[in-house]
Amino acid sequence: MIDPADFVRGLTAGGVRRVAGVPCSYLTPLIDTVIADPGVDYLSAPNEGDAVAAAAGSAIGGEPTAVLMQNSGLGNAVNPLASLVHPAGVGMLLIVTLRGDPAGNDEPQHCLMGRATLPLLETLDIPARTLHAGDTDWARTLSSALADAAEGRTTAIVVRKGTFGPAPRHETTRGTPVRRPGPPGRCHRVGARPAAPSGAPSRQAALRAIVDDPTLPRAIIIGTTGHTGRELYAIADRPNHLYLVGAMGCASAVGLGLARACPNRRVIIVDGDGAALMRLGNLAFLGAYGGGNVVHIVLDNGVHASTGGQATLAGAVSFPGLAAACGYDAILEGTDPRVIRAALDRAPGAGPTFVHLPIAATTGVDLPRPTLTPDAIVTRLRAYVRSAA
């Protein structure tokens, strides 16, 4: 068996100081060792796709991150791996267990995924190496995988049952983040969602409240998939902008990873109601691990505008109530873009700020798509982060 402490030392020697993931019993000793190591930042993700997205943000910000998951979680991770990590050329190390190993016996719910794991990784253009209990060359396998990730090639290490030896368990190894209670004194209109007034602001007006702010020269601005990212690009294409052209719902997790990697910068995440609802667990992710440098804005038009205006479920949801329950430091809501200005003017607190702004539901708008490829946009942002650090 591989000593998990030796494996973690191999990770840190390869530059990995952050690990995100969802537990699997095959990885319990490794996860406990990671959490107990004060030199490693462990993020307990709501699902495997969000762990991948956070790792992508961290990597873009210059900090390599490993992702731990059970192979059943590959299904949750396919979208960000295929439509974010691959086109953006972001490298990371995936450590994936092999439940349902065709060479062994396992519970019936794991058998199909066990057969599909290696072919699925191959389909995703992710090279895979395997580890097992008697592996004496594991250090070279790990070093080679980390070298691939450092060169922008996402790679996987597939772990069989019993690969890792035992690790001591302590009360402090559970990895539970400190919970911040919701701030009722700063939470406006928590409860029933207010209807957007007939004169609701446009998405462009909301985005201009951010882009035209002269006090944000060092901020990183992330526009979610669809019309939000495209309109941000149309207003101004700048090196500090990141447009998510895929991975719907992952902007908030990418922003979390970037914010952890760049704690001295503001990270402004511009989300949509449909995208936020698609990966609602990211509100808990940000509430638990987001710092005061994060501003998470949901522009809520109640529809999927880029696909013809089909209604989302936002009308039945209180986004401010959700943000308060998830531990955001401050929650602001209004019907005017000035609410964004108020959030940006606010002195950063211990945790992230949440903004909910109902906007007009416009469809059929012809917005340009970024002419730069996703990998070029990421390369530009990385250069910006390094040059203005």
C-alpha cells in the first residue's frame, strides 16, 4: 500500500497546494491526510463538476490544484471537463477511484461505471495512469502526471481499491469549513422574490455599472455562459475579463478558485438566474470558502434568453434567502444597477458579497461572440494576473 503522507508530499513537491473534491471511501486515508496538512488548502465541493471548475479557476490564477473524486462523479464532471477545461487548455490532476473495477467485485450500482471509466477518460482526451496497492513506481507515476498538468494537459490517476494505506483520524481532519451565519441586518427582501418592474434595467446597464467603475482596475470579471458573457465582451473586451462560453453554472466555482489563488484581487462573478439554479450547490461552496474579495452578482431575468426566452424556475426562488442561508457575508437586492455600485463600494468583509438584481427579459438580441478562442482568453488573463500582481 502507498503511504498517503508520502503521496501528499509528492503532491506538494510537484507544486500542488490546493485540493478540491468529493470523498470516496477508497480515498479516505488520502483525504484525511490532505485535510490534516496545514500546507494544503482542501475544498470540500458540493459535486465533482464544481470541484473541477474551482480547480480550473485556481490553475488560471497560477496555483495548481488536484481534484479527488469517485469515478461515479465523472458524470458530474463531464460538462466542465469537456466545455471549460479542454477548450481553455487548463491543466489539472484528477485522482479518480475505480469503483466497479472489472477485475474485482463491487456493488451493482458501480459496475457499469467501472467498465466505462477508462474509456470515458479516453473520450475526453484525458490520459490515465493507474495505481494499485502493490505499485512500487507510484512516485514516478505521480511526478509524470503532475508534469503533464503543469504543461496544460489535464491528466488522471485512476486508483484501485486498497491503494492507500491507513492514516490517523483526528477530530480536525473532517474538513468542515467555519460556518458564517447569514447577516439578517444586511439582507434586503429575504423571502418572496420581487417581480421585476416594468422599467427593469437592461443587462447592459447592469454590466456597465461594473465595467465603467474606475475603482476596479485590478479586479477580475467573470461573465457566465450565454448572453451575459457575450454582452460583457460587446461592451468592453479587456485582459481582466473571463467569458465562460461553456460549462453553464460553473462561473461561481471558477470565481471561487480564482479568488483563492488571487486573494489580493477582487473577483466579480456575473451570473444569470438559470446558470445559478443549474449548480445551486455553488452558493454553499462560495458561502463556505469565499473570501471578502468575492462579489457574486445574479442578474435575474427569469428566462433562458440565449435559447429563446424559456422560463427558468427563478420565480419560485428567493436568491437572497439562499445566499443568506449559505453564509454570504452581505446580501444586497434592488431594482436599479446602483445596487451593484453599493456592493462594489462596500468594504470587503470576512466573506463574499451577494447581489440580486432583476433585469428585463430581452430575447432575440444579436450579440457578438468573442473572437478570441477560450485558450487565448485564459492565456491573456493569466498574463494579466502575473503582470499586475
